[in-house]
Amino acid sequence: MVYDFNTEEYYIEGARKALDESGAADKNLRYLVEGDEIQTIHYANILSEDSDELTPVPVDTIKVTPETSFAEIELGDGMFIMIFEMKDAQGNVAYSVPITFETIDGEIFTSVE
């Protein structure tokens, strides 16, 4: 998923196939086509435990149609944690430091501690 600041729109740069039986990753991006399924995955961690391990939790499956599009929506009021997952072509994964932010009436508030 890419956000183009010039057009203020999102688009899908491409997708990769899952790791094969040998654990090898596909290095080439491919375009999504009608009928493809996108599974959204949230990563969970128990904040009260001293662990960096994230557990993937499948949340929803979206079937690609000619009308499939992506757009920004308001999160609603609440506290949120954001973390970025970076994965290379060999399947190695690294995570960013988690950040927290709060949204109130559509405004996002952050703090540096």
C-alpha cells in the first residue's frame, strides 16, 4: 500500500506470494486481480509482559473486485499503538519501536517521553 502525496490517494504497489514449502520468498511483486483475497492481520502483544513477540491475529478477508478501493477513514476516539513490520525478500522480519497516539474528535495527539 502506497500513499501518493501529490494525488492524495492510496494505491497498491503490488503483492507477494506467501513463502513456499522450502521457506523461499517470491522476490517479484505482482498486481492484484479480481478474485484475489487480501487478509488483514493485526499483531497482538500483552503489554504487561516483558516480551517482544507479536502474535498474528487474522481479522478479515477482502475479496478483490472491480470496485475495490482504499481510503482514509477516521479511527474514532481512543488510544492507539502503531508498529511497522519490515520484511525482506528472504522472509526476515524486523519491527519498529511501537509508538502510541490518541485521537479525540478527529485530531491526533502524540507525545515524546
